[in-house]
Amino acid sequence: MKNTDKKSRSRLSSVILMILAASVVMVLLSSTTAKLVSSAYLFKDSLKTLPVIGEHISPIIDNSPIFQEPTQAPTQAPTQAPTQAPTQAPTQAPETTKAPETTKAPETTKAPETTKAPETESTTSSAQLLKDKQSVLKTYNDVVSGAKMASGRPGFTKVTYRDLSWDFLGSLWFGDAASNNPEYFVSKSDAEASPVVVAKGATTTELGIPNKLYASLLDDENADAVNEAIKFAQKEDLGNGTAKITIVLNDEVNPAPIGVNDKKSDNFTGKMFPVITAEAFRKGMDNDEVETVSLTYTNCTVELVYVIASGEIVSMTQTTSYVADVKMGFLPGTGTVTETSEYTNFIY
């Protein structure tokens, strides 16, 4: 009977141990392992007092780690991890997204400075420019007129030549003009081969404008007339006691030459340069088919070099240029004539 009781108790112990082992496996597989281990520890004393098996499982309970008092590590891990980690994240407000810096408004475009209008010549400078023209013209008149007066007539050499050029259609009208007027269209080489030589003291109208014993009819005291006629006037000191005067006239259409008895003129080019009329030019072309001719005198220039102290002429060049516009029916043509007179070898 005692042996039977011992066998029964042994089987019962084995069953209990199996149940406990299964419980341990389940505890290990559970996500709440720490809590179950804690529960086993709490009930270990109750297990020891069970009838029949208490005395048999007491050694197992005392020696098994699962029935030992739980350490702080498992208890703190579940308490701290869920409390600190989740609480800090939500409590600390996410940093407010830093608002992008307001784009700095571009500086107001600085209004461009008002372009300063080019200063027109002041009344003073314009008046001075006109006075300079008058002064240069006066010097020219005095020097050249003095060379034509009885008291100071020098001897000199004069060479005059003319060049004729034309555009494409102008060849229809000007091709024969030079050959038809050899006495007028003289080449430079022919003129130099047969120069005009004026003896000292001789009366001559070869210097300056023809038919007059003075340099020009332009009145240097008439400011309006000077301003109308002269485009450019300059006096340049050349050193060695000499100076150079340059005068350029404005353009003028169909001026008239100064006659022998004329003391005034309505045009300014004829008062200073030798000119011909448009009609005279048309007749010189010797072409009855030419209907109209207009002559525009342009950039007529005189350059005079003289001795400042005495007013004696060293040299002078007179360039008279005009453009001839010719028309026959609907066919126009343009030719340009340049007349150059060179005065040299002055003897006083």
C-alpha cells in the first residue's frame, strides 16, 4: 500500500512538473513574460502547501530561477520604456517649421538720372564764334585786298585747273563736255605747263574774285551776312612768324557771278569765289537735248598763308566745287566740277 502511494505521488509529481514546464513554455512565448514570472513568484508559497505534492515540489521551486524574486531590470524596462519614450516625443512639440525668410524686396530700381540735355552753345560762345568768323574774314580781306592795291602789288604765279567727274547716267551728258570746252576744263599738268605769271606792281584781278580790286565783297562787319555765308573759319599760327587762314563757305544753289560794275550781290558764293551760272554751264555742254541744269556750290574753301608782321602773302589756294544736276526728259544725270587755283611765288 505504501509502495502504491509512493508511485501515485511520483506520477502526480511528474504531472505537476509537466504542467509547470508547459506553463514556463507558455510564459516564455507570451509578450507578458515579466508579469507571469512575477505571478509565479507570488504563488510559490501556495504551491509548497499543496497536499501530497507540496513537499516534493518545494525543492524545485526553491531552485528554479522562474520562482525567484524578479530583478529590477525587467520591471524597469517595461515601465520606463513606454513612459519616457512615448511621453517625450509627443510632449516636446515638434519644432515649428521655420518660416522661410521673407524674400527681401528688391531695392527700388534707382531711377536713371535724367540725361542731361547737351548744352546748346550759350549766347556768349555763339557770339564769340561769330566774332571769330568776322575776325578771320577781316584778316583775309585785309591781306588779299592789300596785295591788289597799287601800293603793295606783288608779283605771283597762278595755276588754275578743273576736274569733271560724273555718275553712271551722267556719262550721257558730261562725256563730251570736257572735250567741247578745252579752254575751261584744263588739266593740272597743262595748267602747270602754262601758268599765269603776274609781274610785281602790275594791276590784276587774278587774285581772289575776278573783276574787282579787292579780296571779296563779303562784309566782315555784317554779322548776319557772315553767319549766313561762312560755315567754318580758322586762324592757325604756323610758327616762324607765319599764320594760316582757312575759310569754308556754306552750300548755295545757283549763285551768280559778280559783274564788272556790280557793287553788291544777293548771293554769298559769288562775293568770294569765281562762279558761273547754270545757263552758262548748259550752253557749255553743247547739247540741245539737255532741258534743265542746276548748280549747287558746296564746301568752297580758301587757304591763305601769310606773314603776320607784314601781311605779305606766302601762298594761297582757292577751291571752288559745284555739283551739276542735269535732266533730259525722265533721265537725270549728275556731274561734279572742282576748280582749283593755286597762287605761289609771291614777290614783294
